[in-house]
Amino acid sequence: MISHIITPDQCAACRLCCQFTRASQWETPSLTPEQVNFFRTRGIPLTHRKNGSYTFALQYDEDSLQDTCAPCPLLDHGAGCTLSRQNRPIECRIWPLRLMNTEDGSLCIAIYRDCPAFQNNETRERLIREASGPLLPFLLHLAKEFPASIRPLHPAYDVVWTANSSFPKK
Ligand code: SF4
Ligand code: SF4
């Protein structure tokens, strides 16, 4: 998460982005090879996607008829993420921003619309300004070096920057 804008208290009351329905399993963070080794040696369950990238494996209640949530294996429901910030997957560190591809294949930066911490216009606009300003070089570098972090654009996300835009979209 963007920790200098979102407070730990806001996330403690939410945990939304650390739990996944079956339909939202695609949202689990991609892991670098170094992180795969790090988590394997600690016995964290991992799985891989069709594109070969690794992520956390989720444990669902197989008896439930509903699409219940499964927590990330690193989530402690009381204390939150059990990883130090530096050991968290990069997609967790930039959340609620995501690198995405639009339908024409262009890179874009998008924000998860329903993150409760960004329902306030002022906070949301601050994040959008950062994503298209000071954070942009880092995000573009990430897209180049770690393409597994780029996801197809999803309806739950609003595009706030594209390679063709000279100013942030709202
Ligand atoms: S969805 Fe937003 S407020 Fe909720 S835990 Fe994630 S970053 Fe925090
Ligand atoms: S690694 Fe931590 S921040 Fe990322 S989804 Fe899991 S519990 Fe949440």
C-alpha cells in the first residue's frame, strides 16, 4: 500500500486487499524469483499462474457453496500483514495502484476504486497526482523490470495515467 497516504488504522479496519474470493484470485500479488525462494524456505504455500509467475496459494472452504474469501497466507487477522514492508510483494507496496494493460495493450496506471481509504476526493486526488508525478519513474521501471506485475485492465479499476496522457485522468 502507499503507506505515506494510508494510515495503518485505516487498513486494520478493512483488510480488503489481503483476502480474495475465487473470482478475485487474479489479484494475489506476483512474486519475484527471490521472493519465491524467500517464501519457500519459510513454508509459505505458493502456486503459479498460466504465465509462469508465482503467487501465494489460497485455502478455500471447499464445503461452502458461496464464493467466500480466503486470506493471503501472510495475513494475521489481528495484526495485519506479517511481513515487514521491505519483504512485501511490490504489488502490495504500491496498492491501491496497479500497473495494467488497456484493451489495446497500452500500459496504464489504475487505482482500485473501492479502497475505503480513497473514497475521500482530496486523498484520492493526492494519490493520482503522486502516481502520475513523483511515483511515475518508479512505476515505469517496475513495468519494465517486472512485467508479471502488469495485469489486464479490470472494471473495478479506474485508469489514472496512460502512456498517451500528458496529465492525470480522474
Ligand atoms: S483496501 Fe485500502 S483501506 Fe483496505 S486494507 Fe487495502 S489499502 Fe487498506
Ligand atoms: S503479502 Fe501482506 S500485504 Fe500482501 S496480500 Fe499478503 S497479507 Fe496483504
